[in-house]
Amino acid sequence: MKTLFLIAIRNLVANMRRSLLLGGAIATVTLILVVLSSVSNGMQVNMLKIATTLSSGHVNVGGFYKLTSGDASPMLSDYPKLRAHVEARKEELGITHVTVRGRGWGKIISDQASQQGALVGIDIIDEPRFAEIVETVQGDINRLKEDNAIMLFEKQAERLEVKLGDNITVSAPTYRGVNNTVDAQVVAIAKDMGMMSAWAIFMSNSGLRRLYDMKPEHAGALHIFLADPEKADSVAASLRRSLGAEGHRVMDSAGQPFWQKFQSVSREDWTGQKLDISTWTDEMQFMKYVLSTFSLLTVIFVAILLGLIVMGVVNTLYMAIRERTREIGTLRAIGMDRSYVLLMFTYEAFVLSVIATLTGAILGAALCAGLNAAEIGVNKGFQMFLMSDKLQLLFDVNTALMAIVTIAVVTTLSSLLPSWRAAKRPPITAIQHV
């Protein structure tokens, strides 16, 4: 076997130009796969970070409250009791912390313009992570603890034509169907964070309760954060069982964000409180679809490139076999078995593919590091999907290893047919070939 490897390496070196061309193509495909997977990984990490900052926990205990069977409000009527239940299972479920958020939908009105948006109530003192991730352009996020404070993102402030310190009016129908308004002051303007920051408007939880005429024990949802986000589905299922066992009415898992459930809930004939337990992937269905589509396009693109590489390997080996027909005949004449001839050419393809894929993966990792260091800005259209104003790539060793193995295996397997044809040549015919 060692001898065959040495022969394979000698043959690759002897045909250096051909080896470089084919190896370069294989390395390029590996590099492209590594970079595209790094973009996808970066999108997923950003999506998780931003989703669990702006609109969701890893697991959410929310719900709908109905005064009449035809109305539905996104409200928990007694959140302290539910929070106590969750806190009691904190260690068992791997929960790191729990926060309280308000949920609503209203109209923001300035002297110059207005816009609809999702109103998010926040207790900023209980959420230090929020101030670490959301980057302010002007003002102080910590002022959201004030009763009449509101935070806008850059595009929102631009659309409303307001600046730091301006007063605006927030209008929304209360849970009893009465329109109400509160005045709020812009205490912070934050950097845009992709698609989600286009419609999320943050204000203090106390201000949101005042707008909706809610009691102190009312809230929109409990956001639960886990040490291992991968366990979100199992934790959500466990909470459904335990809360149901305590006598709470719990909605079935629907795999949708809470705002898509209003229509179906409004049609149901019940009143009072029902709990809705969701995960961050439920609340981020659209972005999950975007990420899945990007991953599918990556697979299709790389599959096409792999097909071209397979054709290149087969054609190159056919050319090599044709040029080395007399050599093959000589080797067969002095006693080399057909299986060894087959292995010799297969080893050539294997050695070339391993060296090329390793080179491509290393170059891909270096390119990802260079692009991250360069902090390349992206236009506003791509910001909506990349969830960042800069291109962020996350190189993953496991993905790179998978790319190396996959491409090396495909390349090696594609060499079997021409290698088999070389091995089956009769020695006399091969030696006499011109």
C-alpha cells in the first residue's frame, strides 16, 4: 500500500500542471462551501442573539385572555404565579434567568408622521443583557426604567422625524376595547438590528401597563433563557405538561409566532385565560424560512460545482490513463494485479482530493477571518436578513471537516470507473498501444 501511495504521489508530481488545475478546482469548491456555510452559521447565531434580545426568550410562557369569546388579548392575567412555577423548576430545566415582557400593538404619533408597530414592555433593570447587545446611537437605554420612556431604532426615528428628547404619543385600544393614549419621551435611539428592529418599539413595562390599563400582576409573556438553547423544545413540552397538571388551560403547540394565532383564538368559544408556550424558533418562523432557503441554495450551488468536479476528475483520469497505457501494460506484464492497478489510480484521486480539500478549507477559514477583521458593511437590503450592518461569518470546524470528507469521498468515488477501465486492459494490448 505504501508503494502505491508513493507511485500516486510521483504521478501527481510528474503531471504537475494537470494536478494543479484539477486540485485548484477541488480547493475552490471546498473554499466556497466553507465560506457559504460560515455565512449561514453567522446568520443563525445573529438570529438567535437578536431574536432572544428583541422579541423572544429561548422558551416563552405567554397566553391569550378573552373577556368575551370573540376577543383575544396577548396577556397573562397572573404572571407572578406562573413565574414562581417556572423558577421552582429552574435547576431541573437548566434555566439561567426569566424576564417579564409586555406585548401590544399600537400607533406611534409624532408632530410630523406616524407608524404602526409592536409595542414591547421591558423592565430594563432586570435585563442587563439587553443594554449589552442593543447599541445606542444617542441617549441612554437605562432610562427605559422611567414610566414615560420609549426607545426607537434609527429607521423609526427617521420615519417619525424625531430626535432624542422629543415627545411622542402612543395610541392603542385597551383590552376592554377603549382607545387610550399616553405621552412618551424618546430617551434612546438604537442602531438598527435587521428586519426585527423595523417594527419593535420598546417602552417601560409600567408605561405599557398604563397604556393598556393593566393591573400590576398583568404581563405579556415570560421569557425563559436556557443554558443550552438546543433544549428549548423539550423544556417547552415539559412546561406544557407541568402547567397543565396544575390546572392551567394550555394551548397545543402550533409552531407559529403568537401574533399569527389571534384569528384562530378569536374563533374559539371560550373565555378567560389560556397559556401559549412557544420557543424562539416558533416566534422566528419567517427568519427560519429565510435561513433554510439560503442553506438549500447553498447545497444546490455546491452540488452543481461538485458535478463539474466529478466530470473533471473522470475526464482527467481518462486522459492520464490514455497517456500511460503502455506503462499500465508494463506493470501488468511484470505481475501487478488488476486490483493494484485500480488502487493506484484511485489513490491518485484520493491523495489529490485530500490535499486540495485541506488547502481549500484552510484558505476558506483564512478568508472568513479576513472578512470579519475587515468589518465589511452591507447595504440596508441585506441587513434585513443578515441581522447586522456588517458581514459576519462564523467558521465551524465540524462543517469544514464534513466538507473535506464529502468532497474527498465524491472525488475518489468518481475515479473508480476510469480506474476500473485501466485495470481491465490486457497487458499485451496495453504494451503495444501507441
